[in-house]
Amino acid sequence: MVDDVLRGIVLKVAFVTPWDPADRGAWSGVLNPAYRCLQDRVELVPVVPDISDAILDRALTRFNAQIFGKNIFPL
């Protein structure tokens, strides 16, 4: 019944990432399969901000290192 109601409705989703979603190696290879899976189900609009690095990831990694005394990811 839900499928009948939703048939013909196109869901548009913004896929916001600092990495290229087409790059199979981005974010340890997790990003591209997630992007492709969503792309099969909805209309995706990739939004890739013009930043040279994942600033938030680096900040969180440094914060964790200070709080917990260890680095989870190499800086």
C-alpha cells in the first residue's frame, strides 16, 4: 500500500561530503558504495564544498587524543 502511494514521487537528497563521492578510495572506501546505494533509490545532488581537508575530522581526532590520550587516526 505504501509503495502505491509513493510511486512516482522522486525524493531529492543532498549528499554533503568534503570528498569526491566517485572516488572509490575516499574515506577508507566507505563513501562510494554508500553513494551508489543511495543513487539507486533517490535523486542525489552531490555537494562537495571547496575545502582542502576534512577540518572537522582532524579537530575531532585531536580532541579525542587530548581527552583519551590516544590517536584513533594518524594525523
